[in-house]
Amino acid sequence: MGVYTGSGAVGGCVVVCASSVGAMITSVALTVVASVVSLTPGPLEWGGGPLTVAALPRVPYVAHRGGAREVPENSMSGLMAAYRRGTAQVLDFDTRVLRDGTPVVFHDATLNRTTFLGGEVSGLDAAEWRGVRLRPRDRLPGSWRSERPPTVAEVLDRFGGRIVLMLEAKDPRGLERLAALIRARGLTRSVFVNTNDPAVARRVHGLGLLTQLWRSARQMRTDRPAAWRSYVDLLDVDVKARDADLRRAVRSGIPRVWAHTVVTPRQRDRALALGCDGIITDAPGRLARHR
């Protein structure tokens, strides 16, 4: 009997089987192939599938708007800098909706504060958006060039599955479009969708997305957060709230309670001492160096 050698590449691995060795080796090789395939459900560059919230450390740090005291807020270069530095495990950004329904990365309802233009964000379409340029603040460390603010699709394509993302839906009209973008990329367990409105949070939950609800110190005085635990995955609480209000949030039964917007080690340490288990900060690089 002659010897037949067959080879095949699966997930970067090569399997070689010789029929003369016997059925047992063939069976073992097939088992190896099956296990390799099962470990690579997503694109190979993601290392076997998208990174999800299950991979977060016990106390994650969030780069708020990319880390707005360290980089130009809500910019692709700022998000990339925060990602490369590795001082945050979550990248946060804001979203608005253009006139034609395109979701874009932007905080304010108007262009005036952070770009060279003025007027309503919702008054532009996708073609006009390509002409918008961010105006980096002078007091930011380092040197930053003006750039176009990205679309949500561009940020999801750049970072989705490589790091956990947090996006605030400033305009609830765009929720279905945001949900479609997240679902199409297999990122429903990798992206928190944030809002200040419990009714919108319930809608986010109904769309099968991870729900984040942020609350101000003033709102927290009368909030009863235990009422939201059936549909809120992450409660985002104001670090300036009273101790009693922070403790009530921590004891609400909501699985994650993270504090915003933390800018000093003292604020961070207080939030953690009161039971918060995540830090949302404009200065992730500085806080990470002073743990």
C-alpha cells in the first residue's frame, strides 16, 4: 500500500495525516482541526473573537471622550492614543445623528465649541460632515492636528472587538441605526449604549444591547436605582454625589456601578471605597500612574 499525505490549513495551523499510520492518528488530527475551528468564531485579527465585557478587569478604567484632558475629545486620533497607551480598558465616546440619519461621533448639539464651524450637527448630511474639522484645545498636552470627527461606523470598525466601547446616544432617534451597526459587527456584548433617560435605557435593553444609565448628583438624591436592575447593565453615577446616594446605587442590584467623571486620585479612591467598581475619567493616563 502506498502512503498518501494530505495537508490543509485551518486558522493558521497545518494538519498532515498519513493513512498508513492508522485510523487512530486520523481521528486525533480531526479532533485538533475541530478544536481550532471552534476557537476562532470571529475574525482572526481579534484573536478568536471579539473582546467582550466578560474580559474586563475587576476595576476597569474608562477613557471618557477618549480622555478629554489628555487628547482631543471624541476624535479618532484621541481614541487611538488612549487605546495604544493601554491605561484604559474601555473607550467612551458620544454620538449624534446627521440630517440623513448617519450616526457620528460628537458631544454637543452644535459645532461651535469643538470645531471651526458653527450650527446644528443635525443640519448636516454625510457629505457635508466630511468638511467638518475639530479644533484641538490649546491646553492639551502634546501636539494635535485638526481632523474630521469620525462616524460611529468608523470607530466600530477601528476598535470593535479589540477593546470594550461605551457610546452615549445623545439623540435617541438614532437608536435603531446604532443597534444595527453594533449587531452587524457582532459587538452586542462589547459595546455599552449610554443614556441619561431610564425610558431610553429600557429601549436599549429591548434592542438586545448592553444598557448603561448615567445619573447626575442631583438626580441621585431622589433616584431609586433598584427599580432599573431588570434592564440596566451598568449604572454610571456622579462622583460628586453624596455618600449615601452612592451607597444606594452600589446596593441596587445592578451588576456594575461606575463613577464619572473622575479627574483626581482622591475622587477615585473615594468612589472605590464606597463600593463603585469602575472609574470613568478624563485623565486615564494620569490616574493609572497613581493607583
